Amino acid sequence: MSLAPPVVAAVSAHDLSVRFACERPQDQAAVDALVDAAFGPGRFAKTAERLREGNRLRRNLSFCAWLGKEMVGAVRQWPILIGDRPAIFLGPIATRHERRGQGYGRALVRHCCAEAAMAGETLILLVGDRTYFEPLGFEPIPFGDVTLPGPVDARRLLWAPLTPDAARGVSGLAKISP
């Protein structure tokens, strides 16, 4: 995966300089390969995929992490509604196997959340591990407030309010935004 990335932003994942750039159409195959390597074909059976299939990728909020010409990670975000309230669905997020544990994933999450806030988004939803995502600003959703279009472990359903009170009164089924 060595595509020449545009220089958009320089950030540090631990001591390593990494550049983030919005995912471009020419990055799609490399991102798909990265996600496939990280999650395998079983990911298509997960409920989270119901919020991605048939949805439109928010390229301006989906990023590739580059170390030189090497894509070391990627994160995608999608427009959804929770009940009738707009939100962003984060995922998948993947890093190259040999680069895991080096801070690239966390740096990608911080970056995409900051960019979403700057774009005027107010709430990000994801399905993920609390120990990984809580230090990044995500919090558990009160049990039963949000449902997904299929089974999901409610303990893994998290959100990050990007503005004060963004989650107040938000409830209902998470679905693809028309």
C-alpha cells in the first residue's frame, strides 16, 4: 500500500510523525484491503455493517494515516440518524498489523473527531471497546436509548458528544440518513 498521499495535516502518534489526508477515491482499494486484513470477511455479518452498506461515505471526515508513502491506518465515517437527529457513525478503523500498538489508531480517532466537530457535526456513534474508546472521549450510551438495525452488545455502543448537550434527548433507531 504505497500511494503518494497529499499533505494535509501533520500530527504525532507517540514519537512518529504521521500525516492525515481525507480518503480519496484512489485510496479505496488500499483502505478496503487494510480493513479486510484487520477484520476479515466476518465483518460483513456484523450489525455495524447495516449502517454502512448502501450508505455514502463522508470522504471529508474519513482519513488515511500516512507514514511517508506507507498507509498505516484508515478510519471511515458515515452519515446516520438516531431517531430523527443527525449523527456520524465511526468505523471501521484499521491499522496495518505490523503498526498496531504504535498509536496510529488513537491518533486517527482523535483527528476524525476533531474534523467532524470543525465540520459542524455534533455527535459520533460507534460500536467498540470501551477501554479503547473512552479515553478518546466516547461514553457509554444509556441502556436502551439507542438501537441498531440488528443485534449488538449494548455495552459496546458508545458515543462522543462534540458539543455541550449534543446527546441530550437523543434516542431511537440508528439508521442511514436519507
